[in-house]
Amino acid sequence: MHPITLSRQLTAEALGTALLLAAIVGSGIMAERLSGGNEALALLCNSTATGAILVVLVAGAHLNPAVTLAFAVRREIGAALAVGYVLAQVTGAVLGTWAAHVMFDESVLQLSTKARSGSGLWFAEAVATFGLILTILGTQRWKTDMVPATVGLYIASAYWFTASTSFANPAVTLARSITNTFAGIQPSHAPAFVVAQFVGALAATLFCWFLFAAMENANRRDA
């Protein structure tokens, strides 16, 4: 068996995030072209494709700087590796977005003009990311092999119950600012989303530490 080297880990993060963005952006373009102007139908197609690809891709990979932050705070990965993951994720996200443009005969280099701003959307991103980290850490604690399924189902659901349609991923947010398609976000609006995502991720990480520690204490008292 070949050892899991740093280069292989970073390549997996970059490739996985690239495929995720190709699915998000590509399905958004396809959905918009086929939905006849029905935005609800387009969002349904986009959310279904995104949730499905996450089930396939999330198997030990992070694909998300907010997830990497959570694991770094928990000291499950070191700071140097976390930085490498984030760089790989952002690079992969950009390449995946460009790949979607090529597949659909779009201009490769674009900037989004889609406005996504306001306190409601920022709060929605914090909530979406909080829920995502809670889902990952909770599932990892009790049934690790179900993480891909629960992440895919959570994101597909959060597309609909959050006002922002649940980006919940800083790398995804930055990459979506360079596509002027269904999935886009204005570059000037992306930083606030990213801040909200990191806030949500940190809050969820601390909440899980509190919640799981309380459960362990209760179990010890009952034993």
C-alpha cells in the first residue's frame, strides 16, 4: 500500500474541491438553461446535484476551509497542514469553476454580477456553516461512515432553508464570485459571506466541545 504523503493529501483536496465546484456551477448552468425561467426548479436541480456529489466526494476529505478550521481548532490537524489544505481547496475551486465554463461553452474568465448581500444573508451563512460543522462532528462521533451521506443531505436541505442558499464554504464562495452564472455572487459581496462562514464554523466547533464534554460527564455519572 502506498503511503498517504502530503502531496497526495493536497492533490486529493484540490481535485475533490474542483469536482465539487464543477458540479455546483455546471448544474447551475444546466438547470438555468433547462428550467425555462423557473428559479425554484433551477434551485431544486442545483441543490440535488450538489448534495449528490458531496455524498460521492466526502470520504476523509475536507473540501472546505471552514471544515479545516474546525479540525485545526480541535487539534486534529496541524497549522501547516491546515494552510496547505486551504490553498489546495481554493486552487481546486477556481479550476473547477473554469472547467464548468469550458464544458458549457462559457467564457472562462468571468466576474459575477449577482447581488447577495444583507444582514439576513450573512446570518444565514453563519447558520448554514454552523449546521454543517455540527453535522460533521456529530456524525463523526457516533457513526463515522455516514459522514458523506449526512453532509450531502444537510447541504441539499440547507439550499432551501437558508436565505443565502447555503454556500457554507469559503473556497466555494470565492470561486462562485468568478462565475457570472446561476451560482454566482458579486466579488464585493463574497468577503462578508466568508467571515460569516468562519464565525459559524468556530461557533459550532466550540458548541460541540461543550456538548460532547457534557455528554461524556453524564455518561460517567451514569456508569
